[in-house]
Amino acid sequence: MQPSKIKAADFGHYPPLARQLAIENLGILRQLSLVLAPLLLQEVSAYDWKFPAERQEIDAQFSYLGSLTPQELRDIMKPFAAIQVSSVLSDIDWITYPQVFSEQLSAALWATGQVEAFREASIQYVNAYHRLHPPLSPPVPRLTMVIIGQGVTIASFPLFRKLRPYGVYYSAIQPTNGRESLVRALTARANAHPMAYGHWCVDGGEPNEPVATGVTSISYGGLKKLRLAVVEKMRTLGRESGGPEGLQKMMRELDPSQFKDTDDATDPVMSRFRLSIFSEGSGTQFYSTTFAEWTARELFRRAQPLSALIRFAPRQVQLSFDEMILDQNGVVAVDPQGSLMDADIGAFYIWLNQRRLPENEKSVFLGWFEDHPEAVMIAPHGSPGTESHEQVSLDELLRSAV
């Protein structure tokens, strides 16, 4: 079906907010190319479960498209319209299943050598959109704090090697009550700059004392019931999927309603987010370090937080996939040193994800070796690639940077 034939009734199966948004912008959707319309509807169809930052992005795209004259819109669509789409693709019910269209489009672009043409069309579209709708500036510079090395007495290698060239390495941090200091900083920012899903605490271990109101908390230990339920689904679906790709597709289609007994559904946005961590992440179901890194990646990509505290905890020893999926209820051995290696590189990737957000040059990043005097801070006022051997507390360090 061509976009010009879309009707309001076609969105009857969408959740309420998504259906309303699609119908309100029906005139715009009808003018889009067959390549772009399903991709935009893929985002619209999940609108009810999007974080505020994601909804603002979708709203802004419709605002941009609606501000164009008919000729300007045709000009923007021309590069997309030039991409050849097979009858197999056009016959997909892409209003109901935009994800299926997206997956098959990707394969078709590679098979027909049109990837570069699609990339160029996308770049032109995004650049034109951002000229009129530049990314919103955060009300305060972002702060990300990462704690690594829980349970490790001595690191077997130099820490923060990938981060040191971009910030200041501290070797004489006063570690007493260090985690409490970081929690206080997170709480203070949440109180000073309240924002829905704007401040996060992600823990790769067991949940500690409750974090303040205004902070969204999530932990590997706290989600054990949901995690094990997803692993059980993996066992069942693995026998039906016909291979890894089939299993991956089935996992993406999991719905929170299938896990009512293992998850608190009072917040639909968080309910979907929690499930996506285990249904879309690779290794999040078994390794707490992967859980912490993946969750941080997703919250930066989607929620775009002002503040985040991410704490890595020891993961289980590495096992084969079959061994992991067969028994997740038994006692498993942990690997603190291996976990420290994971967390050290994970901290670097978290910093990279922070950098992708608007006004990253003003952001502050702190990495700390838990209960030890080592830390690294990347901040606008810092001198990249330098070291400090002065005794300083984490409270003082944070006050000097934010």
C-alpha cells in the first residue's frame, strides 16, 4: 500500500497516544515516501511507551514536516522516492508491522546496492530537520558517575587507561563513604532540577537503600524474577525459533503482559524498558556487567538523562550459552577480576554514549574504583591527560566540577 492511501481506521490497533498522534498527522503521513513512512510509524507505534525525550523528537519531526510547503516536502522526499522498492516490500502491512518492513528494507537495500543512496537521503533529511529544530539544550550540564570494582582488593592492571587521555586521573581520593557521596550528588541534582526520567541510578548488583524521589532506579538483583522469566522464555522459544535470528525476532516481540507476575506494571514506560533490557540485550540476562553497560547505553540513547549513577558489580564466571540457559536458579561463582575488566571498558563506552548527547562539551564524567583512592574525571575545566596526587574527597571533586 502507498502512503497516500492511509486512512484513520488503519491505526485502530495502535495504543491511544500513538493512534491520536498518527490521526492528527494523517495529512503529513500521506505525503511521505514509501521508504520513510513505515520508519516514522515504527517510532509512532511505540509512542505510548517512549521516554519524554523520545516523544519530543517524534513531535518535532511532525512539526518540521508540517511546516514545509507542499513543494518543499516533495523535494525532501525525492531522494527517498528514488529508491526502488520491490512489490514484496510494498505489499507488507507496514502500518501494522513497521518493524518487519524496516528489517526487510535493510536487507533489500544491501541486496540491491542502494544502501549508499538511502544513507545520503537520510543525511539530507536529518540535516534539513536539525536546521529548523536543533537539539534541545539540557537545563544543566549532564553528570555521569560510574563505580567499578566492587569486591576487588587489588586491580591486576592499570585502571581507566582509555579515559585518562581525556581527563584528570586522581590517585589519592578519600574513599570513605564514597558511594554515599555520589548518591548525595545525584539526589541533590534530582531535587534541584526535577525531570521525569531525568535522573537515574543503575546498579549491577543487589538494590541498596532506596534512592530519593525523583531518581529512577533499576538494578540487576531487583529484576531477578523478570530476568529468570525471560530466560525461561528463551528456553521455550529457542526450541521453536529455528535458529538465532528467529529467536531474536521472537524475543523482540515479547510483551509486558506476558510477565505480569514478575514485573510492576504501574509505570508502562518503565515496564517496557525493563523488559527490553532482557529481551533485546545480548548477555544482559546472564552477566550483571553487561546489564549495567547495556542499560546505561539505552538510557542515554533514549531517556537522555541529566544525571546518572551506574554501579558495576561482580558478574558470574563465563560459561557456555547452553550452561547458562539451562540453570539460572542455582548458585553460580563470581569473577571479581574479570568483572573489573568488563567494568573498566564499560565505563569508557558509557562516557562515549554521554558524548553523543547535545552539548556534551559541558558534561562531567566521573569514574571511581569503589572503596579505593583511584578515580578519573572528565570535565570542561580539567586538563586532559594529567594526574593529580593530592588528597581529595569525592564530595570536593564533584563540587569543583558541577
